[in-house]
Amino acid sequence: MEIWQIPDTLANKIAAGEVVERPASVVKELIENSIDANSSWIRVEVEEAGLQSIKVVDNGRGMSETDAEKAFLRHATSKITQESDLFRVTTLGFRGEALASIAAVSRLKIKTSQGDGAGTWLSIEGGEISDRSKSDARQGTEIIVDDLFYNTPARLKYMKTIHTELGHITDLLNRLSLSHPGIRFEAVHNGNQLFATAGTGDRLQVISQVYGMSVARKMIPIHRDTLDFSINGYIAKPEVTRASRNYVSTMINGRYIRSMQLSQAIIKGYHTLLTVGRYPVVVLNIDMDPVLVDVNVHPTKLEVRFSKDKELFTAIEGAIRDAFRQISLIPEMEEEQ
Ligand code: ADP
Ligand code: MG
């Protein structure tokens, strides 16, 4: 047997298998980078549900020429600098593998500038820089990902229909805009506008843009602070239900996450107000000390682990019940007879 160390380009391609499952994963990683770069405006343009092309443009802080090249190296990040940072992650990214992974399985172009009069343009093919030049110096970053999975035919073959892939992208854009009401999002598919948000910071307005005015009108604001958590968001009155859990969006410190247990706690908060098989529309953000949540569970960072999970679920369930009590949908407890 002969052992060899695989080169970085191959290692990136292997890592891409975990990070870049489908076009929507690319959109997620690029937008999260734009958010981490403090953008107040993010525009997404996709062709053929992203299988042909994905473009994300932002007005964030941009990168210098050297950083623009370094950004595509494996495990290259500006977001954590030491081991202990891993336990208090405050940015959406931190693993430093998204750009390297995406670039390994596509033809990518990047234009970036810090607004200091200089701009960088790079072309990267299958993970290798194939061309470089100066670009205009509009502050921000523009990344174009063409021909995703062109060099991983097995993955490409696995892609579903345009309709399904676009569904994943739309779902993701909805959640990202719901988690970041202060950012103006624009999304275009094959030249047609998918949606746009105003970026005023008003979450109810984004709910209205995403789910429609009639749903937004039926939302109740909820707010609860405990020692460890600050719970904020909107829950739909029980008369507004859906046939799937997909309309329950949960965020931790502004990061959209998927958690069966969190949705379960929310649904328990509705108590008997929901009929079996029906689910509510909920948008909930929970702020907590980053020490209390481990986001380093999976490369896609969609799942997290809570160190005070029981306390969290009890607080959420209680916050929802109280909100309904206040509008008299659940009778007061009979403690004070
Ligand atoms: P991570 O987000 O985990 O740090 P990425 O591979 O996604 O890793 O990005 C690598 C680095 O490139 C980031 O840490 C950041 O410094 C830089 N970067 C990526 N996208 C942008 C952007 N849109 N604007 C400014 N900097 C960016
Ligand atoms: Mg990232």
C-alpha cells in the first residue's frame, strides 16, 4: 500500500461534496458571506435555477487583491483567528471552506473592491486561478458561479428539475430575508424578478412580502427575555395554518437554522389550538450568548446544538402560550382564585 497526501485542489473537490449539495447551497454560502461583509443590499441573479449561472452582488466591505486570492484557499477565513473563537462565533461563516469548495466544482469569476480606488478581478476554473486583472472600484463584491458541477458529472446527474431546484432557492431566499429584515434583497430568475424586500428592518413587512399581506395581518408579535435568551418574532393566529412545517422559520442570533426540537416546542406552545396535521406560520429569532450554541455541527451549519436546550424549549413554549393568553385564545391559569 502506498499512502500519499492529496493535493488541495482534490481536497477541495472532496469537501465540496459536503458543502455544495445543490445550487441553493451556493446561493446560501454566497449570501451569508455578503451578510458577514456588512452589506445593506444583496442582489441574486440565477439562470436555470442556478445550474447554469448564479450571480451574487453586494455592497459590503469587499476584499483587497491579496485577500481575494487567499479567500479561495482551503480553510482560509477572516472570521476566526484562534481556537477559542470557535466557541463564540458571531458571524455566519467561520469554516473558511465555502469559496474553496464552490470554486472547485464550477467556473467562477469574482470582482471585488474595498472602495479605495482599486479593484480586483479573478477567474477560477475547477479551483485554479486561470486569469486575473484589475476591475472597477465600486465598493463591494460580485461573484458569478457558472456551470456548477461541470467537473463532477455524478453530482450533476443527481440534480432535480429546474422547478425543484428553484424551489430550494426561493425557500432559502425567504428565510434569509426573514432573518435579515435590515438588508435589501433582490432576486431574479431567468430575467424575471422573484422578489424584493425593502430592507427597512421591519420584520413584519418582510413577512408580508414573503407570505402575503393576508398572513402578515394575522401575525402576533412575541417577545420574551429570560436570563439566557431573548425571544423575538411573530406567530400566526391559529386560524392561519399550513399543511407542512415549512412555514416555521427559526433563527439563532440571526442565523437561520433547522431544528426539529425547536419547531416542536413552538407547536407545543400552540397547545390544542392547532388541529392534527396542520402547522403554524412562525418567524422566530432567539438571541443568546454564542457560548450556549454550537454551530460547528455540520459543514452546512444548518443544524446546531444548544447547551441549555430544555430551558430554551420551555421558554419558547411559554412565550407562545402567553402571547395567546394575552389575546384570550387560551384561558388564564386558575392560580389566583
Ligand atoms: P468563511 O465565510 O467561513 O470565512 P468562505 O470560504 O465563505 O469562508 O470565505 C472566505 C473569506 O473570504 C471570508 O472569511 C471573507 O474574509 C472573504 N469573503 C468572502 N465573501 C466575501 C464578500 N462577499 N465580501 C467580503 N469578503 C468576502
Ligand atoms: Mg462563508
